Amino acid sequence: MWFIVLLCCVPNRNLKYHLCVLQFILMFSLNSEQDSNVWKDLFLAYKTLGVVFGGLVTSPLYVYPSMNLSSPTEADYLGIYSIMFWTLTLIGVVKYVCIALNADDHGEGGTFAMYSLLCRHADIGILPSKRVYAEEDPLLHSQSAIARRPSRLGKFFEQSITARRVLLFIAVLGMCMLIGDGILTPAISVLSAIDGIRGPFPTVSKPVVEALSAAILIGLFLLQKYGTSKVSFLFSPIMAAWTFTTPIIGLYSIVHYYPGIFKAISPYYIVHFFLRNKRQGWQLLGGTVLCITGAEAMFADLGHFSKKAIQMAFLSSIYPSLVLTYAGQTAYLIKNVNDFGDGFYKFVPRPVYWPMFVVATLAAIVASQSLISATFSVIKQSVVLDYFPRVKVVHTSQHKEGEVYSPEINYILMVLCVGVILGFGGGKAIGNAFGVVVIMVMLITTVLLTLVMIIIWRTPLVLAGLYFVPFFIMEGAYVSAVFTKIPEGGWLPFAVSITLAMIMFGWYYGRQRKFEYEMTNKVSLEHLGELLARPEVQRVPGLCFFYSNIQDGLTPILGHYIKNMSSLHTVTIFVTLRPLLVAKVDQSERILINRLGPNGVYGCTVQYGYADNLSLEGGDDLAAQVTSCLQWHIQMDTDGRQSPEEEMAQLEAARLAGVVHVRGKMRFYVGEDAGWFDKIMLGFYEFLHGICRSALPVLGMPLQQRVEIGMLYKV
């Protein structure tokens, strides 16, 4: 392949990288039985260029322009390149490609996916209602009893509510920072590319550049509804052109300006850089960190593609492309030390300036896609775990469960991205804000990944420490440097993250209080029998589907309903929608029926995966499926009080009398005697609850069959 030929021509090449590439090639060539899977992975690897790696591979557009350099020298540029090379190698290759991509949660990646993974393997979730059925995980069934026993660290988190809350806060902060990254990446990428038009045409004003950038981003966000697959198929050729052309220009620049650039791979130049520049060198870390921007999106976008495809694409094209492109930029700047303000377009040879401008502009659009897709993924994960207000999540692919799209989030991102461009204007100002979120998310990933190693993988503490200590020190140094940028624009991602964290915490607090009330006041089967035995309670003809969120017991709204209506339908089925952390649930296991004791009262659990479509093509189809399963259950289970024939006749008569779908809505009533904290938090939760989507998916039941029962819970 072209990248092997190019790197073989370069001195001081990375032997480890060559070995990794050869490992992939040998693995696929020796396994002839998996040729079809190889071609599928290669095609997926090609498609990842259009979605996953856009932000990472286009970082040369804005890294050098974002640095606050002052009279740089050759030694400074060699030190900067050495820092960028080892940052890409250690964080990109070692941390993400070799380690983090293995910490997926059923194919999903990102900080919240790791938190979900920890919650399933240890009892450390905060909301018990959403602890997601670890006993049904096939992986856990295949483990030995010793492996399934909680580790000492896992026991510590299980026993300490404070530690569990801190862990939740870390996961929430990582998700919020990633969304902040999703706002800034499109803005800085497109603005930096379009700004290249001012090189040949200095008369073009900055407002014109900003307007063009905003228009391009609006068009990109309008394309999101068509799904990642269609977008990536359209964008991948563009990114392939960028990934191929920039290292060629880099090689030309190396040969033409500074053939010995790869001597900077030696860590000696990093040490010399910091000894020479001291405090200023430390502050420049805030600019060099942008070379790895987009690496977290590579992990968060895991649900859109496969791990093998992402690894293949990164090692075979993205990594060598970045190494050569930054080498070429640095070689040019060594001979033109004051051109760092336009470090990309200045190093492009004049004959290919305009073709590269077109490619760069299109590539910047693609770069925006990686963080947009990652934002959709983390929002979906947090909604499933009930840590974020319910928004519409659309699965845009029948074959890949991780491909999702959220219209509300999409348009909010669009407004914020356009606002950043028009508000900040210059790419340097956005770069100041950008570096803060990039490295904060990576530091959080390091912490969570260490917990996954110890609690789930049972990695020895020494090996886990060998991972945690160097990466925590390196990323901690980056964090300390980017914090100096907060007054210069870094406040923006913090403001966005704090706002999102407040929304998530307000939602979490309200859901926790609601769950505590429901579990305290749930209706037991004995109490249900007592309610139905009252002389004033009548059993009216009809078939009722009563929806409940409680797995163990019946919702308190049922007691409220019977006391006020003094009736219950002759056949009542309590339906609980149960999300499982699997892609799809087999049709034979999707609907589970059981008797609840009183005559004509049944429990029904509808299980579904995060890729299942619960719009069952009409309420009649849902009723028909549940009724069919109930009929089969009646015929197979002879332990009922009635004969199977009597139960079947009762069910049919109830169905003919009419079908009704009852949904309860419990709201908080914050009284005057409530504390100020409850007044604020529960009032905020009620506001969020009022504007978010319904807890029940739109099952398509006829409007005339729907009934909503309200209930107030006084705090």
C-alpha cells in the first residue's frame, strides 16, 4: 500500500507501526476462510474516513495557527513536532486503538458506554430502575464464579454512595465535554478551511468568510436525517483524497525544505524544548494538544462501525498521513519561521493551491461529521440509561444498531455551531476554546478506562498502573496548560458543559425521587386483591392495557385509579416496557406473559433492544401480538383458577367489548413546606418533564383508545 512505500523511504521510521501494519496484513492473508469478512471490514474502514476521522485528520488546518508563538526558532519547531509525534503515537495508537476500543459496551463507545459497562458488571449505578439486567448478559454467563465476583475496587464503589456519585459525575462531565467538542469541531474546521480564500484574495473580509462557513454548516446539519451510512458514503471519497494528498505535499516539503525533520522523533527534542522555553513551552501545550483532537470521537463513534474497521483505517492511513503532514508543515516553518499564523496554506505549493483549497474545504465539512455522529451516540446512550431528558432517537440503519440521529439535538447543535462562528469569528479564538474540551474528555476516558481494567478485565494493579500513571501525567500536563486559555475563549465549552450537566443532574434528581416514591408506595398483588374485593369496585367489560414502569410490583397510579374510578376491566394486562442492552431481541422472547393472581389480571413484559423499532405498525398489532401470546400462555399453563376454555372465552369477550390503553402520569407537587433545594430541583425537573417526549414510545394505538391518568405526589 502507498503508506508503506512512503514510510519506507523516510529515515527513523516507526518500527512498531510497521509491525502493527504487517500483523494486520498477515492475519488477513493467512485466513482464507474469512475473505468475505475481510472485504467487508475494508469497506467499513473506507467508510470510517467519512465519519470517524474527519476531525482528527484535518487538524493540520488549525494546530499551528492556534499557537501563540513568539519569535520561534528551528529548535522550537523540532520540539513542537516531537511533542505532536509522541502525542499521536501514545494517545492515538496505544491508548485508543490498542486499548480503549476494547472497552466497548455491546459495540458502543465513549465515556457513558464505559459507565454503562461498569454498571452492568458491578452494582454501582445510581438509578436502580435503570440498572440494566446484568444477569442476562451472555458474557457474564460464560465467566467463572471467581471472575464474576466483584473486585475489591468494585466492592468499594458498591458500598460508597459518594464514590458512585463521583463516578457518575465524571461520566456526565465526559459526555458534556464531548458535546461541547461537537459544537466547536465543525466551527473551527470549516472556518479554518474557508479562511484560506483570503490568501490569494486579501480583500475578502472576515464577515464574508464567517457567512460562508455558517451556510456550509447549516447544509451539513440538514443532511444528518439521511443517516450516517449515506453521509459517510458521500463523504469518504473526499476524506480519502485529503488523506492521500496532504502527506504527499508533506513529503515534498520535507525534501524541499528540511530533509532531516525526522530526527525530531527523538524525545531529546522535547526535553530541550521545555528546558529552553520553560513557562512558555508549557503554555504552548495548549496548542499542540489540538493535533489529537477527534481521537475521542474515534471511540465515541464505535457504535457506527466496527472496532476492526476503525483500527485498520487509523493504522493504515490516518496515523501515517498525520505524521507526514505535520512533518512537512514543520519542515516548511523551520525555513519560514514567521508563517505559523497560516501554517497550512502557506506550506502548500502554489501550483496546487486551489485544488487543495477545494479539498480542504470539503474535508473540513467531513471533519464536522465525526463529532456530530459522536454526539448523537452519547445522547442515545444517556437517554437509554435515563440520565438525560427523553429526545427522539431515530435508528437510520437496519444493519448497524449504533447509527442514530436525533432531530432535536441536531438542530440545537446547528444553532450553537453557527453562533460560535458568528460570535468568535477568528479560528484562533475558537482554538483557545477547543483545546479545553479535547483534553478534558481524554483525561476522563483515562480514569474510566483504568476502572474498566481493574473491575471488569481484572488487570493486575501493576499493569493498570503502568497505563494510568504515564497517561494521567501526560494528559494532566495538557489540562494544566489549556486552563490558561479559559479567559481567552475556553470559558465557552465550560459554560456548555455546566448547562448540560445541570440538565442531566436535574433530570437524574427528579427521576430518583420519583423512583423512590414508586418503590415505597407500589401496589402489591395482595393489596390489588383487597382493592378488587371491595363491594364498590366493579369489573367492567373490556380489554385494558395498563402501562407501568415498575418491574417488581404495580405502579401506585393503579391504586389511585381503582379508588377513584371504582372499576377495573374484566381483562387487564399490565404492560412494562423493558429495555435491554442488546441490539435486537428475538421475536420469541420479546413478549413475556404471567398471571398476577386476581381473575383476569395478567402481567406482560415487552423486551426490546436499543436497535429494535417499537412502533409496531399500529395499536391493533400490539394488542394482537400480546393477545396471541396470552392465548398461548393460557393454553400451556393449566394452573389458573379457571379452565383454559373459560379463560379463552373471557379474553375474547373482553376484546370484542373494546380495547383501551391506560397510561399513568405522576407529577410532583412542591408544597410550601418543601426545602428550597427540592423547590428548585423538582421545579426544574417538572419543566424538563413537560417539554420532553413521552416515556412510552409512539406505539401507534388509535387516539380514541388512549386514556391518561394523572397523579400528584406532594413533596
